Amino acid sequence: MVLTRRRYKAYMVITRWLPNEIISEIIQSTPKADQATLCRVSKLFSGLTLPILNREVHILDADYSSAAFFSGLIANPARAEAIRCFSVLPILGARKPIEVPPTPPNNFCYLLLESMKLMRRLEHLRVLIIKGGMHTEFPRLLQLCTFPRLLTCHVAQSHLYFQGAPEGNFLTRHPTLTYLSVIPGVMPDPPPSTCHLISLPNVEHYDGSASLIPRIFAGGLKQARLRWHFHGEAAIEHLIVSLISSTNPDTLLHLSHQYNSVDQCMPIIRSVSIHMSYVRTLQMCRLGNIGEPAISLNDTIIREIATYLARFTGLAYFAIEPVFGRAEPPGGTEVSMQVLGDACPTLEACCLNSNAYKKVNGGWESCTALEFQVQAGLPQSWRQLLFA
């Protein structure tokens, strides 16, 4: 058979020989810029590429380009259903927001809401809106949305309703959640007596305000990073006891605490040692200024910590450090490590004000703070920023 040039080109077209599923796999491995180009090649490539291109969507500003994108989703719901990861991360001051007309169907909040309603296969939601009109409007929008497949949620505490009927709460409608991150609010928390209990049976990782623990029930927590504000010793004791019902003693639990006042550090360690002696990793981080040590680790403090560590039954990794770490001169750190190691024989590694040590053949050897964090299996988001 003799092929003309036109018939030869048609014969060699890739779409003639490869199924769409294989072509989609190839498209997924290409850079985003190339995917955008493929969208303009043909209707076939546009149909295959747009769902892949829209799988992760990050909105950086409430401008006309974002509004146009949402309008496109509303006009073509299939594009919205392709979205698996959606985030609204405004870059404050990056560019001046353009005022979108305040009335539907051009209002930005209206377009955002209608678009989010169509994201029925959304798995990951991340919203960081800390000021402006959207900050006050977004809680209402969130209460009108339901995502049957949602796995992870990262939102501000002010975006969630912790009062009123349970069925009206965003979290209650999403029992599929496995990861919950709640940015603490600046306003005082409402009294617990006015709030209902929210059951999240599948949540394994919680990151947020310690004050919300009594309101959230998650029976299988494996990792928790609690942020303490101005809690006294009585409040610390109450909240640690409340945390017990959300954990399983048989689970290897990573527990991290971010505190403001040095006076909170010891009560937290003491309370955890009494009520949750089964934790495997305990990390204490002070929310202070850059380069400020977590706490002055003198002999008295070290011996007090050793008294508490002796109560743990399976503690393997212990750290007490600032959020923005600065390595302190080792000084008597080796002696301190020996004291802590003798008090808690199960310790495998320890980090004191960014000076890290690991147990080798029954003795202690220095290592980097990053080595400690990796060996302890700390989630990437928990690992501290270190400054020389």
C-alpha cells in the first residue's frame, strides 16, 4: 500500500495508537508550562490536559484573573470536579487587588462559593485569609460547602463555627478528614459550655490551638502539635487530660507543643508525663523571637526535666528548642544528656536548644539538629528553622 504524505501523517498521529489513559499519564509528567501549551493544541488535548492542569489550584489574589477562572469553572463544572487540591493564599502587598463588582454574578465571594460547590472530588483544602473583606465573608461560604472526599483541611480558627447545631458545622460534615490544621485565632475562645463536641473519627494528625481539644474528638490521633497561648497550669492540666480521649496508648504518638511563656514549659512536660507517658516523641518549642533560646537549661532545670522524663514508658525522642532555632554553645550539654539518658533509658536521641545527640552503643554522640528531626520521624512541617 502506498501512503500519500497526508495519509502518512494521519497514520502516525499518536492519538491513533495510544489510548487516552496512556496519553494522560504522559501529560502528567510534563511541566505545567507545557501542559498549558497542550491545552491549545486541539480539543482532544484540551479535554485531556485541563483536568490535569486544574488538579492543583492556588489562588493568590482576588483580582479579575481569579474571577475569570472561577467563571470558567462555573461554565464547565467538569473542570471543577477535576480539582483535588484547592488553596486560597493571598500574598499581602504582592499586587494591588482589583475591585470586583459587589453584586452577583461578578462578586468574587459569589464566584468563589459557586466554584467550591462544584469541587465534589476535592481532597485537600488550604485557606489562609487573615484580613480584609474575604476574612469576614469566608466563614459563611465555608458553611455552605461540603466535600465528600476531603482528607486534609488547613483553615483559620475564625473560619470554623464551634457553636450552634452540630450539623451546621463544617467539620462535622467531613468525617473523612485525616489531617486537620487550625490556625489559632486572635480573639478569646468561646466558653466550652456553649460549644458542641465534634467527632472526627479518622483524624490522625491535628495541628492547632490546644483550646480546641475538648471540642474535637478524634479517637486515633497519631500526631498532634498543640499551640499554647496564655494558659495557666490548671488550664494546661485540663487540656492534656482532654487529649487522652483522642489518642490510643498503643499508637506511637508524636506530640509537639508550641508555647509562649517559659513558665508554661515545665507544667506541660509534667502533665504529659503523668497522663500520657506512652508518647514516643515529645517536642517543646518556644514561640519567641528569632535566635532566642527556648529556655535556659541550667542544672536545676535539667534535673527537673529528668524527674519528669523518668515517668515515660516508651519515650524515644525528646527536644526542647526555639521555633526559630539558634545553636547555643554546648557548654555542659554532654553532662545534661547523661542525666536525661540515665533518667529515661528508652531515649534514643535528644535535642537541647539546637544541640542534638543520639545514642550509639550505649553512649551519646553529637549530631545535627536536622539529623535528630529526621531520625525522630518529625513531619516536615514540624522541623524547626535553624540559624547559625
